[in-house]
Amino acid sequence: MKKVEAIIKPFKLDEVKEKLTEIGIRGITITEVKGFGRQKGHTELYRGAEYVIDFIPKIKIEIVLPDEMVDDAIKVISEAAKTGRIGDGKIFVIPVESVVRIRTGETGENAL
């Protein structure tokens, strides 16, 4: 099993979620996050004063999947989240040792 974490632009969330659902992914976790990479921050003017916004709002999507679904998930996320501009985001794939469904006690892929 693998955990796929994707950091994307907020306005791309609905499109990414729809495409993941189409390939049969049923459970995702979404978190509003802030950060910066190459996109860095920008300067804004508020009541005549300039200030720098260092951290850009993003969405973090987390999905735990069987190994055989990881490539499809990466492809779908990449295509749906891409704008072709700086700051489109990143996808991370992390090994998962075990999963336990709290309600039933199921473990492994059965718990997904």
C-alpha cells in the first residue's frame, strides 16, 4: 500500500476529486495548507501599506491506495491539477506499513 499526497491549487480541487472518483477512489482526505516553493510569495497593498504574503494557500490531498492503483491516481491528479503555470503543486508517494479500520478492526487493504 502507498499513501499519495498531492499539494494543488485550491481552485483545482473539484476537478481533481471528480477525476479520482471516476477511477474508483472512494476515500480522500483534504486539508487546507499554506506554503511556498518556487512560486514564493507576493506583495499586496492594504490601506496604503505594502506587505508581503510569504505563504500561498494550497490544498493537500491524502489518499491511501493499493500499489496497483498508485500510477492511475498520479496520472489523474497530474492531469486535473495542471495549469501549466508555476505553483501547480507536487505529488508525493509514501509507503504505508499497515492500516486498521477502527470500527471493524479490519486490517491491510481490507481496511481501505
